[in-house]
Amino acid sequence: MSGKDDLISHLQTGATTTCRAWSVTRKDGPILGFTDHDLDLEFEGVTFKANSGMTAGALVQSSGMSVDNTEVVGALSDASITEVDIAAGRYDGAQVTTWLVNWADVAQRSIRFRGTFGQIKRSNGAFTVELRGLTDALNRSAGRVYQANCPAVLGDGECKFDLTQPGFFVESTVKSFGTGGVYFIPSQPSFSDGWFERGRVVVLSGRAMGLNGVVKFDAENAGLRRIEMWVDFDLTPEAGDEIRIEAGCNKLADSCRTKFNNFLNFRGFPNIPGEDWFASYPVSTQINNGGSRVT
């Protein structure tokens, strides 16, 4: 019999020795295991820790295309899930698998849930995380939006622009920082003021490694380059940390053509009429021959 069939036979005896176990695969690779049993368990090549303080709520499952969901509550711990890792986004979208397992014979087990981490809340040294089922992906919007600006993200599969080209990124060291998401790096005179506005900043080292944000404003300032973020990082990079700053794109056709020479991949519709077109009317001083509105 399979491990699941063996578990069913065990449950039918009436005297059960079962517990729950769940594995968490972070997006940067590490796999962590947890169990609500009082001793560690090991299977699937993962050690499931009993001292993690993790507990899971009731699992809500339904037929059809509804999203299965539950939540997990645990204590923040240096030995398992830390506040630094959560703030750094290392658990965002982490993959989760939960089992019902016979702790007396771990070969007798059954998968009860597969999904991903959703919203994570932290307070008073503990965390609560929403678990989202596999069907959650079907709730995401798909399809194109007809608009003048480009909906693609600079450098993604639709934009196809190579951000590794010289002149479109810089890797540098944080020299100092101000308040409200302001950072100073060594002077970058080869880049005009505003070159990185709307661009991405990625932290390459330090405790905030892996975090990224969007540039609101950048300019030369007293021998340094001043970088101001739209929203500051949850974990503030420290002086000496390495960061990568990529050129910014304002999603306009002219910028795509002149700044990036990438107009063939522009995904917007720059000549689409705006909302005021519905209220437009012929004007004697303009050309009204029914021809193209674009010259």
C-alpha cells in the first residue's frame, strides 16, 4: 500500500498517533520544516523542527475553482523564521506543503495542502501568515490593456531591453543615508540628473540583500549622487553595502525611442485617442478632412 493508504488504515484503528508537518521553500532556495509534534521528524529529505512554535489553523477546502486557504501562526526566532528575513521579503511567495503524518511511522503520511505564502503580519515577536492555495493564481488578471503608456517593465520579457548594457546601470557603495529613503553614493557625473528616476534599486550585500525599490529622484549633490526612494526599504541598507541602480523609464513612446532605442518593443499605443476625444468637435482653424490625426 502507499503511504496515504497506510495512513488511512491507521486512522481507522481509532487510536491514532498523528501530527501535522509543513515545509516552506523560500524563493532564495532554503527549505525549512516545522511540525506541531513534540519531537523532530524527518522525511522527504527535510528535518521538521518541533521547537519552532508554529501552529496552523483549520484548512478551508472547497470544490470547484474556489481558493483553498488557511493560516499559520508562529514565534519569530533566530533558529527558524526571523523578522529580518520576513522584512527582507525572503518569504514572499514561498512555497508551502503540509502533511498529516503518523509520527510513529513517518512513511504513513498524506499531503493535505499545497500553496504559497500570502500576506505576512508581524507583531509582538510573532507572525501570522496567510496560506494561499494553488488555484489562487487563477484570480490574477490577464490580457492586454489598451493605453498610451507602455505597460511592460523595463528589461522584462515584453520590453526585451538589455539592462546589462554599459550606461544603463551602476553598481556602487552606499556612502551615507538620510531620512525618508534618501541614500548617497559616490558621484556619477556620466549620468545626467534624473537618469535613474523610476528605475530600480537592488541591494546586493548586507542584511537587506535582495530587497529592491523604485527611485523617485536622483541628482548630483555636493560631490555625491543623491538617490531618493519612493518607498524606503523595510530593512535600511547600511553604509558600505553594495547596491545596483538601473536606468528609469517613464513609459512614454518618446523615451523608449530616444533614451533606450527600443521603440520596436514599445507595448503601448501612443496614438490612441484620449477621453477628451469623445467630446471633441470640428474647429474651423484646424484641418477637418477626415485624414490621420497623426502627422
